[in-house]
Amino acid sequence: MPGSSRSRAYGFVATLQEDANFGRVLAAYGGIFVAGSLAWGIVIDGFEPDRYDYLGAAVCLLGVAVIMFAPRAA
């Protein structure tokens, strides 16, 4: 199965989730994934990020914080 087909299948399966908060969880996972990937590159691969790499990861983590901790009506 080509990569694009896997991506479409993953996206389709995500639409079948019954939890109303699944989109938030998926978005938060994405932000953590970005920052974690950067950390992996630094520690394991010896990648030397520039300030924009750090800024991008910080923006992603800020987005995660907004998604997860914003006050919501019950």
C-alpha cells in the first residue's frame, strides 16, 4: 500500500472516532510529535536546529497548551 493510501486510510479511520474530543487529542498529538521529532533529531541524529526550528516547535507546544487547557463550557 503506497504511503498516500496509508495517509488517506489513517485520516478516514480518524473520522470514525465517536469521542467528541478526538480532534483535540489528535491536534495535541501532532504538536507533541513535532517537538518530539525535533528533540529526537538533536539527541539521536546530531541535528543542529536553528532559531526557527525552536520557534516552530514552541509555537506547536503553545498550540497544544491552548487546545488542552483552554476553559470550556461543560
